Amino acid sequence: MGIKLRLIILNFLQFFVWGSWLISLGGYLINTLHFTGGEVGRIYATMGLASLIMPTLLGIVADRWINAERVLGACHIVGAFMLFWASRTTDPSMLYLIMLFNSLAYMPTIALNNTVSYIVLEQKGHKVVKEFPPIRVWGTIGFILAMWLIDLAGWKVSATQLYFSSVASLVLGIYAFTMPKCPPAKVNKARSTLSMFGLDALVLFRKRRMIVFFIFALFLGAALQITNTFGQPFLLDFASRFPDSFTVTHPGILMSVSQISETLFILTIPFFLYKFGIKKVMLMSIFAWVFRFGLFAVGNPGNGFVFLILSMIIYGMAFDFFNISGSLFVEKEAEINIRASAQGLFMLMTNGFGAFIGGMLSGWVVDLFTKDGVKDWPSIWITFASYALILGILFPIFFRYKHDPKAVEIVRQS
């Protein structure tokens, strides 16, 4: 089996596990278990809490002591047991703790998956910036397929989605151990105090542009958490007005249009990074979030269905131009001996602080605009769109970065 195919399977399973529950869990918690917006927001915020330390910590482990593919596999096996436990739990407090432990296991695997992919491609002499996006797109395909299976099987508001994900996580954990060895980088120079504690990725903060980049990555991470948490519950709430609409009967399939769009935009990343540079690409992402939320505010399954579709399509740009491009930008800025730690730091800001803020504040906003159990979704989405708009205004003012196409070309050929 060729190495690219093996990495495709790895990325496919990585996001298949997540897609099995990430988008649909909110509907299950709200519509079946009748959790409040705050309770749902706190459960989703566990991903943020876990990402405050685990991606960076395990990135350090992979940089210094244990092969990255082994750390990746172990995390997924632990996550499999947590998801199985969660499928059998209905108490909000207990489910919160279980999902926290699941997040502690899963969240670092996103950065570790990138690290393993980058290292293996380099070992085999491939160009990372050119070859990784077409491989990573299969992760999105895995996410989409998982969403479709959960929706078509009728598990979108059932605990079975968690059981299904646990099986997939166990398979991935075992498969990760079969990947080519990705040993810690050997560094011969004397190590500083930061290096001894694995904190040398913090040297990235010596650059002003990296400080600003990571701050805005945090705020964009919050935007991503908002749509993950409340996208499907929003669609399911149309049941009273449009009970037989496709939006209500198959919200998972409709939401998957977002991931289908993502697969297309991933393939454009090398071109956009080369042509426009990270600053303009990130700005495109921010304003795509404005439209993502704004179109939700005016959309409905009737005469506003086209706005729902447009919101799904624009998601591809919103997610990829921030998440994938940002990861590649960090890879370019970091030295070889701290790349796993640097990817962990990126995850810390996006799926750590960002996800925590997004989960907690989005739950608060939803409850704020909820009266007698009825949610004012237009006001909720306009609030989120305004948040993204403010980011779009501030980002070009504070992020100073001169794009050099020649430098990007060097990275593409490395």
C-alpha cells in the first residue's frame, strides 16, 4: 500500500470519528435529553478545556520522547472507551465529565495527525504544502460520510451515534500504530530551560506577527465552536413550522454540504496562499464567517432555503482558509525541532481557548435569546455575525505581514 493511500486512510478515520457525533450531539442533548443551552455549551466547551494543555503537552511528548504515531494511537484507544461510556450516560454532570475525558484524549490527535502526516511525507521526499491538502481533504470526506451515516440511520438524536464513534475510534487507534515510525527529532545542541520543559515553541511569540496571529486564531476558534454546537439544533427547531421539510428530516445531510464545500476549498489552499498570502487568506476566512452566521439568520426551510444552502457553501472557505492555512503557516514559521509543539500551540489557541470561549459564550447567547423554551434564532445568529464582523475590521489593522510569493514557493518545494 502506497504511503499517500495510508495517510489518506489515517486522515479519513481521524475525522470520521469526530463527524460521527460533533454536529449531531447538540440535537441529541437538546431534543432527546432536554439539556439547556448552557449545559450543551459547557459540554462542547470541554474540547476547549482539553485543548488548553493536551495538544501542547502531547506535542512535547512527540517532539522529545515517544514516536508521534504511537501517541496518536494511544489517544484514540482511550477516546474509544470514553465515547462508549458517554453513550450509556444521560446525567448532565456525569456526561460533562466523560466528554471532558474524551476531549482530553481526542483534541491533541488533530495536531498529532498533522504532525505524523508532515513527517511521513518529508521522510518519503514529498512536498508538504503541495501534497498534504489533497490528503487532508479525505479527512473532510470521512467527516461527511460519518454525518450521512448517522443521519440516514436515524441516529441524529440518539446515543447510538456515540457508540458508533467509539468503534471507529478503536479501529483508528489500532491503525495508527501501523504507520511509519515518526521518532522525536534529535537535537544535539545544549538545551535551554524552556527546551528542558518542552516549551520552546513559545519562541514563536518573539515575533509580533505571531502574537497577533495566535490571538486572532483564538477568536476564530470561538466562531467554529459556535456553528458546531448549535447548527443542527437550529435546523431541528424548524420542526414546528416545516415538519416534513428536508431541513428537519435530514439536518445532518444538509449540514454536510458545509463539509462538501470544505473538500473543494482545501484543494485551492496552495493557490490562494501563493497568490495572496496568509493575511488576505485569513481575512477571507473571517468575512466568510460573517456570511455563514448572517445567512443562517435569514434562512429557513421555505423561501429562505437558498440562504441555508449558501451558508453551508461559504463554510468551506470560513473553515479551511483559517484552520488548514493556519496550520501550514505555523509549520512554515516553526523550526524543525519544535514543529509538533508548534502545532500543539496552534491547537491550544484555536480548539483550546477559542473553543472554550465559543462554547461558553454561545450557550449564554442562546439562553439570553430563549424565552419560554422558544429560541429567537435570527437574533442569535445576528449576534454571532456581528462578532465575526468586528474581527474582520480589526484583523488587517493589527496583523502586519508582507507576502513573499518566492518564500511560499520555497516552502511548496521543500
